[in-house]
Amino acid sequence: MDAANEHPNASILAAANARGWFVARKVAPVWARELTEATIVKTREGPLEAQAGDYLCRGPDGGRWPQSEASLRQKYEPTEEIDDAGFRRWTPQREKARVFASEVAEDLALATSWGVMRGVAGDFLVRRHSEAVPGPDSDLWIVDRATFGATYEREDAPAGA
């Protein structure tokens, strides 16, 4: 593929592959409630599109983001606990809560299916653990540094360290 037709995430992925990935596990619960209409969610990483039936998620540090019901159920188990704002507590499924992460070295804009996520140096590029070799079309997302520290535990050292 020539430079003019290169996937917008190709250079971001190449930089992450050069830095290396490490395994982390989501350990903190999220709070989520179903959205009844399409909306734009203002996240720390930029505005993201959400459809009716998606869930608005809230992390332990107050960060908010949209997530499809299928994705939420794939990684979390609902509990019976619901707060005053109608958010249900969801706990991570131990084996499905693993991801690969790479610390971002510079500001970036990541193209995703739900919008452009923006990250800054020190944030984390994250991808599913089930995908051994990532490609530009991989399911990638940015997690703010503070959110990552509050919700994930590192399981191993960076590759090549």
C-alpha cells in the first residue's frame, strides 16, 4: 500500500509495535446504563458516537465512554447493584479482561469505528488480548493514563525489556 492509501492507524500501530506491548488485566468494575437514543459522548479522548441500545460506561475515576452491549457483556458480568443515577455495577470477567497495552510516546489521533480518539504522551494504546498480531484494522482504543492506572493491573514487563 502506498503512503497516500496507507491506513490512518498504520503509523500509530508501527510505533506501538516498535515500543512493545505488555499484558494488562482490567480489575476495576465499571458502572453502565443503557442509552435510549443515539448521542455523542464527550470522553477524555474526544467525542464518540453512541447508538440507542449502547451503554454509557463510567469508570472509578469518573471517566465516561460508550460501549456496545455485546462488548460490555463480553468483558463484564452485571451485578444487582444500581446507583441513584441508574448505573448498574459490572465486574470484569477474569479471563476476558486481559488486553495488550503500549504506552503512547506522543500525541495522536486514532481512527475507530465510533469516532476519532485522541491521546497524549503517557496515555495507553490498548487492543484485545485475543488478537495475537495486530493490524491497522484491529480493534484499538486509547485509555487516558489516569484511567488506565485506576482500572488495569499490569501482568508482565514490556516485550523486549
